[in-house]
Amino acid sequence: MVSGDTKQLKPMVNTYHLARDYNLNTSLFERLLTNGIAEGCYLSTQHRMQPEIASLLRPHVYEVLLDSDHIQRRSVRGLSKNVFFLDHRAQEDKV
């Protein structure tokens, strides 16, 4: 079995006709899975994102996604919350 995340981002192809004609907007890993060359698996434990960010992805991308123990103990220094949304409506000065 080839390990990898089947929900990975697709490659960006700047030329539409190449992407369409040669199916270049498909990742190599996805090609291996589609052609039956490899068997894939889903990411079950993530080690990079803050749990608050990962919780935004769980309902949409991953059915089951656990946070590793070490990521749950990390926090962003100087902030009271690890994730927050800023409503920015003021016009900025052009530099």
C-alpha cells in the first residue's frame, strides 16, 4: 500500500487545454488510486493545525480527524485565542 492523503490538493495547471486534454489537474497519487496501482488511506491524525482550525475542516473534508497530543498543547503566544475572525471594513491607506 502507498501511504498518502487522498484528500490532498490538486495541482494547478495554467493552460486549460493541457489540463483538459491530458488530465493534468489530477495529482500523481490520485492517478495511482484511480488506475488501481495503489491503495490509499485517509489521514486519521493531524500534527500541524491548531485544533480550532482542524475543527473547521472535519465536517467538510475528513469524516474522522484526530488531533495529535502534542498539537493540543500548543498555543499562539501573545493571543488569548488560537483562532479568531477579524471583521475589517475600514478603507486602508494606499502606500
